Amino acid sequence: MHAKTLCHHLSRLSCVTLLRENQHQPERDSSPLPFDVPDETGQPALRCRACGWVVTAEDQRITVNGRHDHVFFNPHGHVFEIGCFAHAPGAVPASSPSTEFSWFPGLTWQVVACAACGAHLGWRFQDVQDSDFFALILDRLVLDNSAAP
Ligand SMILES: [Zn+2]
């Protein structure tokens, strides 16, 4: 008698658990990306050439000191053709902020890398008011027109 009651109790519990799991099933496929800038705007994405990760989007291009693209030399003599972007959610800082040899006087810079594969993509520049932009090496990005509607 006692055992039968317990068994009945257990089966009711598992039934409740099952219902709860069903309720928590996701109702839609979530984006594989941790952000939705390109989808939201319908702008073509700019992807990491090395791995295809979405780094930023066309509409994030901005001008700094009057132009979008700049050519710079680093202290080792390497030439970089960079473009300026307001946001680059797919790039993450990979160094501490520095003011040494800053290409944009008065701004501190940090190396930024692809959030997915770690490839060096460019630099993040920041002023004393914490406003920032990204200077990305243009030939390390590829334009993804397939993201357009
Ligand atoms: Zn990458």
C-alpha cells in the first residue's frame, strides 16, 4: 500500500518535469552571432578574411580627420591601409591601451583581433572622453554581399 502510493507520487513528479521542459524549448533559431548589427541594418557584413567571422558592417564606415581610409607606417616600417569604423563588434582588444607612436595624435590605441580566430585586424583608438573608433586593416576584411536582403 505504502509502496504503491510512493510510485504514484513519483510518476506525477516526472510528468510535471516533462511539461516544464517542453515549455522551455526555444521557439526560434537564434543567430549564431553574439550581435546582430549586419542583420538589423541589412548592411553587407565585413568579415575576417582568415575565418569568415563578422567583424563589422558597411554602414559602420566613418571618416576621421576628413577621410575614411588612411595609410600608416608602424615603427618597424610596415605599411597598413586602414579604414575607420564606428563600431566593430567582432573585434576584441588584444593589448593594453598605449599612447606610443599614436597615428591619431592625442588618442590612445589598442591592438584588436578577430574575436573568433585571433587574427590581428587593426586598432581601436580612444580619446580621453572614452569615445572610440576602430581602424581596421582593409585587406584583412572581406565584403560579404550575401548578407544584404
Ligand atoms: Zn577571424
